[in-house]
Amino acid sequence: MNNSNSKNKGIDSTGTHWLQYVAFAFSAFAIFTTWAFFFDYKFHNFIVNILRILECSGFNCNGVY
């Protein structure tokens, strides 16, 4: 019942905190989705259709798109 890693507070052997890995993954996902939204026609339409279904996009102005 002894945890030897409890003293280093989430830092691995290379000196990287586990939240740095999470921040990197989130940043990479955000960059990719932003790129895909502006440069991939199918992905852009997919996101726009999801926003229209949720009716919170601002594109649905009295039924005029």
C-alpha cells in the first residue's frame, strides 16, 4: 500500500508534469479542428449542420440561413 510516486507530485522521470501532456494534446486537437473547419469543406459543413441542429449557432435567424 505504499505509493512511491506520491512524493514527486505528478512529475515523471523527464521532469514533465502530467498536465503538460494534457495541455499539449488539447492544443494539438484545437489546432487541427480549427484548420479543418476553415480548409476542409466536408468538415466545415459537418460542424455547421451540428450547430444548426442545436440551434445555438447564430446562423438560424428566423429560418433564414
